[in-house]
Amino acid sequence: MRVVLQRSKEASVTVENEIVGQIQGGFVLLVGITHNDKEADAEYVADKIVNLRVFEDTDGKMNHSLLDVKGEILSVSQFTLYGDCRKGRRPNFMEAARPEHAEKIYEHFNKVLREKGVTVETGTFGAMMDVKLTNDGPVTLIVESK
């Protein structure tokens, strides 16, 4: 499992000209699932993300987690995170999980985040989406289960 995390001041995701998910301060997560990912991978990554200390304290140091600041998450499925660009000019997506497996793990991931007390908004799995965000910092990290 691979997640690109962006700390954001606000974000939204639109499908067919309709906003389907929107948050104020927190994280935008681009979530990629590969074939051998299991629910345990989703649980590990979810725990890591909500506890990452990447929000500033009063001294300007990154000492607070998403839970500490009561931030929100906009979670967006993103199979292209497993695109392999090493050969040729067209990415190879063979490492991306099949949709039926990926959706199951993605939904479990979002469920675990919610169980940790975080407000989670999502895009629409498998849809063409427009994601808009104001990147805060910018702070952008990659979190992986392997």
C-alpha cells in the first residue's frame, strides 16, 4: 500500500461537476493499493498517518499529529501510484491491484481512519475526479506498508 500525503488547509474532490468530498485543515491522501495488500496493511498505514507529527506547535516545530489538531482527511483512490515508468514512455500499471481487491482494501482503510476518530471524506472509487487543495507548507510525504 502506498499513500501520498499532503498537508492541506482545505481540499475538495469533484466528480462530474459535483463536489463529493470536502475538508478544511488536515490531509489529502492519494491512496494506491497493490495486489498483495491486506487489511493489515491498511491498518498499519492508517495508524501511521493519524499519528504522524507534522503539524506545528507554538514554537513552529512539527510536534502535533492529525489527532492532536483534530484535522480531517480527504481520501482519494489513486491506482496510478503503482505506475512503473522505468521502461518505455507509457506507464505500466501491472502492480496496481484489480479494482475489486483495491476497493475492498481502500474501504477498510477509510473505515479504520474513521474508527480512530477522524472525519474522512472520499472521492468516488474508480471515477475520474478533480482534486483541488491548498497545500500547507508544503508538506508532502509518502507512507508505505512495505
